[in-house]
Amino acid sequence: MNKNINQLIKYYNDCKIESIILITNGLLLTKDRFLELINYGLTGVTFSLDAINKDSLYKIRRYNHKQTNKILNHFEIVSKMDIELGINCVVSKGNIYGDDIAELVKFANKYKIDFLKFSPIFNDGYVGKNAPHLILNEQDSKRIMELGELVTSSIEVTTNSKSFWSSLSSQLFGNPVLGNSCGLTTSQQIAIRGELKFCYWINDPTYGIINKTFSKIDKKIIQEKFDQNKRNCKTGMYCHCLQKMNHIWEIAK
């Protein structure tokens, strides 16, 4: 949807960034559009996909069946290409009961994707107003633990550790999620204002400017420092890590 996406990808490709990943719901990612982005330097795609069942996706995202067919068709196209491919799934009341998570795990295994990453829904104000039926509460804690066992015992691709699920279950009773359960790893980087960082909210450490070259030793030191900082991270707007599930964000005037 971003009219400058081609130029953005080309910019980072020209800066010799090795991995440029597009996070998308997949609706507009036709084969021609995908190949165009590849030509500009795209190296991977992460689909935001909370279920593969059409009725479930309508309940969660309001995608109609035609839209879901498009998304899955575009996923099929991308899966045949030699690029990094992953799925981000938001855990909510809309997909924890029934077989949605189990089917998503089977789907990930079938396509041998690079990762299936889970994150919890949280009340950013918009969700509470428009989709309160999706918000998790303490009655869901047992089911969350069951899903943790199911996912970690049956998945064949990279995913969250079991501690993510136990931490989420604990969060439903008002306990804060530990910073090192956020799902970010030291293998990931994001580019913000000319710098390579691990996380939007943790300002230190950074890799440095985007066109700088790092030795393996430098990289290891920076990654280890981030791993330490993450354990005590303090989050900002729209990050769920240390927030209670019933927290409602308010924007300061």
C-alpha cells in the first residue's frame, strides 16, 4: 500500500543490507507485484496470518472468503520462491479454541517455512473498542498452556519457546510479561532513522549506521549486550511486553 515501497527496498538494498523482509497480510501480494519487489531487493516475506480457516479469519480480521482465498493463493505463490518465508500469528480468543492453532502449525510444517511466530493480542484502545470479544483474560490461561504444549511438541519450524506461553498465561492474571519473552532475537535487525537496531523501544545497543561493516566479534558483543538489556526492557507505546492485558493506552496531550 505504501507508494514508495519499491524505493524503500531499493534504498536498503543499495546500502548492502543482506535481509529485507516485508510484513504483509498478503492481500495485494500478487505474483507480478512480488516479483517486482524481488527485483528491487526484497529477500523475504512474513505473512500476518492468525488462522487458515475462512470462518475464523472472518471472525478475527473480517476477511471475507474471497479475500482469504486471495491471501492463501498469494502465500502459495511466495512459498515456491527461494526466499525467507514466515508467519506472524496474533493469539486471541478468536483462534485459541478449536483447531485454528493446530491447523496453523500443520500449515507451517507442510510448507517448511522459516518460522511461525506468535504474539498476544493486547488492548491498545482500538481493540477494546472495536473487538473486545478477541481480548484474552484469566479464564483463557489454561488453554494458553495447552497450546504451548501442542505447538512446541508438534512444530517442525522455528517458533516461540515454551516460556512464551507460560509467560502469557501468567500475564492473564495481571503479571507483567518478561522482557525476554517478547520474541525478538539477536538474529533480527530493524532499520530506524539510519541506524540498525534490534527493537524499536530499546535504544541501546544498536549495530550502528546502516552502511557500516561489522566484524563477527563486534556483532557478537553487540548481540550479547542486547540480550542482557532485553531482560530489563521498558517498553513504549503499542508494545505489549511489560503491560497488563487489561491495560488501555492513553495518548498524552
